[in-house]
Amino acid sequence: MPAALPCDDMSNETEPLDPRRRRLLFRAHHRGTKEADLMIGRFVADNIAAFTEAELDELEAVLEHPDVDLADWLSGRRPIPPECRSPMLDRMAVECAGPSAGLPEELRPR
């Protein structure tokens, strides 16, 4: 039986995820740097259950980029190079551009 997502640190979802989604969620939360873990992990946790197969393919491609590049692109420190842009990476950049991106709502400054 697939494991359900824990509600306290990864998502508000209670439905079990298939193995591919669980694997991607794990990869998103275990990037190697805390900054990337927070930004990428929160984005994936919030959206993984609703992604289509094509979006999962795009997410896998995004997760292949090095942490330092992803963190810089998603935080706006550097623009995303045209050859690396994709709809998924653009979507991530928009969602991660907000203040306190990656932090759960209860930890965000008000």
C-alpha cells in the first residue's frame, strides 16, 4: 500500500501517492542545500498530486539541474537561461518569487 504524505512537513494532501510521485517528492525535499530543499520541496509538495504525466516529465527534467543554478534562478538572483527554460521551471520561478517562498504558511512573516 502506498504511503500517504505526512501533513506536517510535506503537503496538505492525505491521498496516497504513486511511487513516481513519492520519488519526485523525496528528490525535491533532499536537494543538498537547505535553500533549494525549501523552495523546490514546497513547490513540489503543494502541486505533485495534481501534476499530469507530462508535467511530471518536465519536473524530472528541472530536477536534473544543479542546486546552485536552481536556487539562483528561483530566487531571482540570476535569470533563467533561455536554453534551460521550460513551462515547469517558469511556473516554479513564479511561485518561488514571493516573500518567504518555501516556508509553510504558519512560518511566513505577516
